[in-house]
Amino acid sequence: MNLPTIKQIIKTEMSNKRSSPYNEIGDKYAHGERTANLALRLRKLVLPNDTTQDNILTVSAWFHDIRNGTANHCEQGAIRTKELLTNHVTPTELEQICHIISIHDTRDHSKNYLDIIKIHQDADHLDHFGTLDIWRSVAYAIGNERTIKDALEFFENTRPAEAKRWRSELHYDISKRIFDDREKYMQSFINRLSRRSPRRHLERGNRNMKTDICLSTPNGKFNYRVGAIIQHDNKLLMVQNKGESHYYTVGGRVKFGESAEETILREALEETGIPLEIERLAFIHENFFTSTPTQEPFHEICLFFLMKPHNKLSEIRQSFNEEYGEVSIHWLPIDRLNEYNLYPEFFKTALGSHLHIQHIVTQDK
């Protein structure tokens, strides 16, 4: 196996690409290199006397995110890798490399994975956590005109639950110790940044003191909301309040002085833990209904945004907490939406036809 030649292939394929507008050009190529180095480091710790799989580990790490940002990026990555490496490795080596790539995001302790797979998965996870995680989150915040305060609130309120889940998915104790060391450093940095943040010297006003746009009138209430259309593997992401039967989209009320785009990016990040991006506006929904508990009439306008695919959607958390209780996250098959108690109900028929912005009006009878 000629590693310099193979490395040039992946460099040509990925060095001029970026995974999002907020990351540097070539970020996934650099991620592959770092993952390869971490994988070899872990192999020496886990299997100190076995060097036979080092080339397979290295090439799998270089290529594993070659289709990052597309739906089914693991399977698509394996297909693209096979196209590029067919003439550069043996059939057996190619099969091993493509298999590792095709399941690199399927972290399941109940499966009897080979050590080479578990080493790759742990190395991939570890590279997403630590110093570079801070860099990416801050870059995202700046790119979306957020503040230091916003970034800190993400690390303090959302990231801990994500970190706990990621740690639980690691296979080896040594991986967890490396993870804990990175977490310790990251927490130290966040604490230092927090002490120097303007939020320590200003009132917790500005963005957080903005009120939701929900106005009372003599005839009832006006409500202004946004919702996210998040799709993956022919499924639609919906959420459900504990103890209730209906499903609804990630989203929430727009705050006064906040654009609808800002709101949906904020709500999507808070509720999924993933920095999603907007593809475009899909539906303008004008809804007239009566609140069940209070019998108060509502006139609600909700803008539904189609969100771009994201490579971490398959790893999304299963629930989050709101002030009114626990909210669970569900992936509903798009071709079976008519089987569910859904809000908005028009998703059951209109979801596949959102090529242009549609204005939909619904009214309770």
C-alpha cells in the first residue's frame, strides 16, 4: 500500500472543501489527518504489539468523512472511497477500509465490533472534542452575529449533556481518560473566558431580556413562531412533550427584535444540540385556533424553514428539557406521517412539494 500516493488522492479530493461556511477551508481533510494520528496512538495503547492494521486504520481515517455534509454520508463515503482506491489497494484492503467508513458513525456497544473499528470510532469522536471544539463553536457564533455570552451559554447549558453522551459512546477506558483530560482543559478555558466576558459587567439584558412575540388583544392572542423542517434518511424530526400524544417541530416563538432566521438557528441549536443551517423558507402558515385549556382565540403565524443536511443528525440526542418539562425527539417516517397526530397537519400532504414558498391558512372549525 503506497501511503504517499493515497494521501495525495484524498488531499486533492478534500483540501479545498469546507464542511460549513464557518469552518476553515480543508477542515475535513485536516480532521482526517488528526483522526489517523489519534487512531495510531490508540492502537499502540490498546494493541501495543500489533502493527498489521496500521495502514488500514490510517487510510480509513483519511477518507472517513469524504462525503461529510450529505445524507447517508457514511455509506456514500464508502462508495466514493471505493471509486478512488480500487487501483491502489488490494480487494481485501479495500473491503476493510470501506467497511470501517460505512459504519464509523454507528456506535453500538452491543455489536461485537473488531478492535480496528472501535479504535477508529473512538479516534473520530475524540477529535471532535476539546480545543478545536471551542474554535468551531466560537467561529459559528461569530458567523451568526452571536456574542461571547451566547457561546458561553451553549458550553454551559447545552454542551455538558452532549459531552456526557459522547463519552458514553467511547469503547475503551483509555479513550475515556483522553476525553476527560480534554474536557478538563476545555472547562478551564471556558471558566477563564467566562471571567473576562462582558456579561459579568453588564446586566443580563440585550438578547436574553427580549420578550417573545405573543401579544394579547381584546379579541384574543397573536403569536409569531418559527419551525424547523429537519429530514434525514427519509424521516422527519419531530418532538413531543412528555405525557402528550401530538408531535410538533423544533422551533419556538420569535423574540422582539430578532429575525425569524436568527430564531430558528437559535432554537434548533438549543433543542438538538447541533449547529444546523438554513436551506430556505418553505412554508408560511397562518393558523387560527382556540387554546384548549383557556378557550382563548389565537391568530398565529409560523414560518417553517427547511434545514440543510448535517453529518451528526444520526447522533442527535433523544430528549431535552424545557421549562414545562421533558421533550423527547423522534424520527418519523415521511411516508407514514398520516399515522401520527401531527402539528402542523398539512405536513402529511404538503411536505414533499415544498419546492417554492407556500402560504397555508388553517382554521379550527
